[in-house]
Amino acid sequence: MLPYFFAAGHINYARYGLYYYRSMQNLPAQVQDSFMRGEHVMRHNPGLWNGIWSDMFIESTFMRYGHEDGGIIGITLKPSALKKWALSLHLCTRLKGDVLDMVERTTNKNVIRHKEEEEGRITADGADREKIRLKLQACIDPFNPPCDSTELINISTGRISPQSVNVDNSLLIGQKQMHDYEANWPASFSNTISSKVKTMSHTVKEISIGTNIVPDPETIYSRMMILASERDIAVKDVMNYELSAAPTSIFDENGNMRIPKAKCVLRKKLQVEVSNRCTMNPNVIILDGCAIMWALHWPVNGTVNDFISGFLDYVYNRLQQSDVFVVFDRYYEYSIKSTTRSFRSTSVASRRHILTEQTPLPSQHVVLSVTQNKKQLISIICERLIANAMKWTMHSGHRVVVTGEAETPTMVCQGTISQLDALTTTHEEADVIMVHQMAHAASEGAAAITIVSDDTDVFVLLMHFYMTLSLTCQVVMEGTSPKRTSTDIGACSLKHSNIAPHIMAAHALSGCDTVAHFCNVGKGIVFKVLSNGYELSKLGVIEEDFDEVLNEATSFIGACYGSKCQKSMSDIRFDIWTKKMGNRKATTAPKLRSLPPTTEAFAEHVKRAHFQMSIWRAAIQPNPPPLDPLSNGWWRDERNETLMPIMLPRNVLPVPESASKPIRCVCAPNHPCSTARCGCKANRPSCTTFCACKADSKCENEATRTSDSDSDSEDDDDSED
């Protein structure tokens, strides 16, 4: 273990563990014999499995007697009282306990059974092992990886690591560090031991400025606040930087895009519920195939065929009412949904399976969260659905339309298979395809259309196009579960006609499946801002100048944060910071993630929202607009074959260069900061109260003296006024 302590940077374990190990190796022979006979342990009670080290015995003794009657725990923390009790009174507690044992004739129980053999421990350990087993079954099998690649793969997330990651060489790195450290003993005993191992999380959290590595966001943030308060740095200038490798308002601490988890709040604010008893029988039912796969019973210990049979039964029952359109998501390479799909899969599963109808059915999360597994299941369902629809429609007046990977849906009517060219589309998302098919059904004269889906994105799109197309037919959105309510899309559009044209853009900008949401800005706030008259008419209109789109988005999100500042997102960021710091109840600086992003980070966010919104606006068209995602907020990750969101432009520094300079010096007290060895003096900033010199009158750093004289002159000017 010692090399791993060095590799991981566990300073105390590495330093003192190695010294202890070498000391034990050099023990005299007779002392080693005593150790082998077990004479190095002590026991509170006689037994076989309860021997502990002497330091542990002392610690547990003090803890035990400290909690008993006459103990010190909960009475005082005064050092003098603690010292007195530790040196004397705990012996009184021990004597009291011994006397009670004599009076009550109690005897210490001889411990012959290890506590891990007790029934409760065995049960708890069994439950823990089962959790580990289930987790490993959901992860990639390290002994049977999904490809022949020699790259380092995270078995939990399935992602290929960047080339800078060297965690697989931890043992060799640690052995070299240990050898170099020990070779210079005793002079090197107190030397710093830093971790040389780079993990996947390190590559996201670290920021390089020149040759310096800047630490985690909260450290950077705290450092800059100190520098701003004691050196000639304006807080407003500091707020122009993200102060983090990833913009914390729209990305989490691991660099993952913040996926909205409460989109349904917007739907609840807008929906007009309707009972199925009060609606017309639909002419067309459009099913969100992927949502239904999550809602149907998952036959544990069954086969893939068992689940497919349940899916087919569901579609058949719907076919008795009307025409049925079944729509599945498509999975294109380098999709803008890569981030969301990766997040959904890596949070629960990553193992890939080869599925056939007779394959034992893996868990629902493993199949439906891992893209490769889900694609196989969809393909099998589509084949079976088309084959069974030939029988179902033989003597029926209804038809089944299946939309899968192919651009043109397959239609089965009166037992005949054909291609429905009128619905050919290259859109990827089922959300968009369903709206496309709804509009087509309405244009063919359908009086009543039902869409079965739980997705807020679908609801927002339906509401937008119902008003845009001036539809008059009945459109009802029904949940996948009978317990969920149905929504009258036409009534929603009429009730919220004043904000309906902007709801889709507001939803995209504030967070959807492909665009991050802002920390502490929920859909309820978005609805309130829309109701107050803010508009988003330019987002997604590809003919609009992007600067105009950005200005409109800045005004809207600024209002969501509660700022009336209209200049730039960085100015809004500073405005929110001053408001939070000016709050009488504030005791600390606001969390970095609670502040809006900088102008540069926000511009990349708006590009992604603009791109997504352009796709939504083209939902009733057969093809999405010809825009390049690489020019609209994404970059191409060749190693993992995905598109990843751009956090900041390449030419923008996440932190100011002053963040990499030393924040304090450790100069001697006699003539502090008098030589170039002073870290502050060498880098030309003034000293602070955190320096060894305390930035007092003895400090000989010219920058400190200058800043002090400037502040004195300002005080004099104030007094004259």
C-alpha cells in the first residue's frame, strides 16, 4: 500500500507509514519474536478477537471513561480541566467501575467470537455485497471490454480517458516517488509529497496558467476575494472571469452539463387538465415509443421476448381505438444529445449486451440507459411490430405507422406494408418527429389527435405549433401511466396566448435535453419572467444576427436572476454578487455556482440554445436547418465519438493571472519582505494580513507601503469632505 499512499499524495500515511515500516524491519530479533507471539496488543476484556494496539487502547479507554458518570465529555472544553481529568480523575472512574463490579459480582465476558460473525453484521454485509454485485453487473466487464481498444476506459461511465490520465500507472509512479523520497533521508523527511497521478476528474478541475496549476473553484474564488480586498484589484474585474475550469452555474464540479431535472414544473404552470371522458375519440394516436418502454412492466428474470410481448399488447390495445403512430428516437453519430445520453447512462449503467429475443432480459436501467443496448431493443421491437401489424390490420380499418432508424416511416394498412413518403424526415429526436406527424395528421383532417408522452419538451412544442399553425382540432397530450393527467393543448394555448409564442424559446434557453440549466433558476422563475412581459422572438431564427440574439437572451436570463442590468452577462454577474453581499443576513460570500456565467461562457450557452431552437422551429419541416454544431457551442470528442459542449472559448482565461501568484509570504520577522526571496515582493503585489509579516508597519515590501499610503490619503480626503 505504501506506493499508493505516495502516488495519491496522502502525506501523513506516506511519510510516517514508511518510517514505521522501516523501523519495524530493523527491530531486534527478540522484539520481533514478541510481536509474533501477539504481545504487542492489549485487551479490555479477555478473548481471542479483541486485541488492539496500545495507542488505540489508550484512546478507547479515555473515550469510554469520558462518557461514564464522572466523565469529562459534555462538561467542559477548558484545556486546564481536560488536562487535570486526563492525569487523575479518569483513574477514579476506573476505580468506581471496579468497585461496582465487585459489589454486583459481574465478570467480564470472555470474547471468543469476532463481532463480524454476529447475525446482524452478516445480514448487513450480505446486503452490501448484493449492492456491489448489482452495480458491477451494470458496469462494463473489465475482463470482456466492448471493443479491442487499448485505451483506458472507466468501467462505470464507459468513457475513454484523456491521454493525460495515468491512474493505471499508480503503482510505478508511487514506487518511484517512495524511492526518491527515501533516498535523501533524513534531509527529505519533511519534504512535500504531492500526487503525481492524474484521474479523469483531475483533467476537468485543474486549470493551467503558464507553468502553474490553479486548484479547485472554491479555492480560486476565495483567493480572488482576498486579493481583491487587500490588493489593487477591482471585484468587478474579477467577476469578468469564471474563476473555474468549468462555468459552475451551468456545469457541475466534474465538468458535466447541468441537466434540468424539474422540467415538469413548467408544464404544471401551463397545463389545462382534461378528463378523457370529456374528449372525442381520437382519429390518430401518436406514441412516444421510448417513454412507453420505461412505463411498461419490466419482466424480471424474463427474456427480451417477454418484454416485447408486453409492448405489442399495449400497441394492439391502442389500435382498437384509432390509427397508431409509434415513434422512436434515432441515434446519430456525434449527436448534440450525446451529453444528455451519456449523463443518463453513466449515472446508472455502462455495460453493453448483445440482445436477441431469447436473451435473458438485463435490468431496465442497463438496457434503456445504455445507448447500444437500447438501439438493439428498438430494432427488435420495430421488426416484431411491423410483422404483427400485418395480422392486426388485415380486417381492420386502422393502420400502424412505425418510425425507427429509417428516414421514411413504415406503414402497415390492411395487411400490406408500404413506405409513408409524406412523413419522411431526417430529424433525430422523437419529440420533433411526433410534432411533425401531429401537424401532418391535422392537415389531413383529423378531428382529434392524442399524443402519449411524458416529456415537457413535447408539451412545449405542441403548444407552440398549435398556436403557430392556428389549429382547431382537438389535441390532447396523455401521460404514459393511467395515473397521470391528460392535457388539452388547445386550451393551454388559448389560456396563455400572451406568452405562448415565447415559451418554446424560454424553455430551450433555461434548460432542455441538449442545453444546460442555470443553477438556482428553475422553470417557475422562467414562467414568472415570461408573464412579466419579457420576450424571446429572435432565438432560433437563423436569419437573425447573433449579437441581437445574445442581447435578447442576456436581458431575459438577467431578469431570471433578478437583475435589471442590461449591459452584459458579466455586468449582471457583478450586480448579483453585490446584491448578495449587501444582504444584511449574508454571513459569507455567495457560492460561485449561484452567480450567472460570464459573458463568454453565456455566449456559448446561447449558441447551443439557438441551435436547438432552430431545430424545434423547423419541426414541421422534413429536415432540420443546415447548421454546424461545431460552430454553435459544441466540440468534437474523437476519443469518445461524441459532441461535447464548449465551456469557454479557447482564447479566454478562466481565471486572472494573479490567481497563480502566491497569496502569502513567509518572511522572517526581523526584516520582513526586505529581499527578493519574499514571494509577494518578487511578484510585485502587496502583502496581505495572511502573510507572515501581516502587512504591518514592519513590512518592507514597497507595494505594501504604497497601498497603505494610498488608503491613508483617501481617508484624509474623506475627512476633509
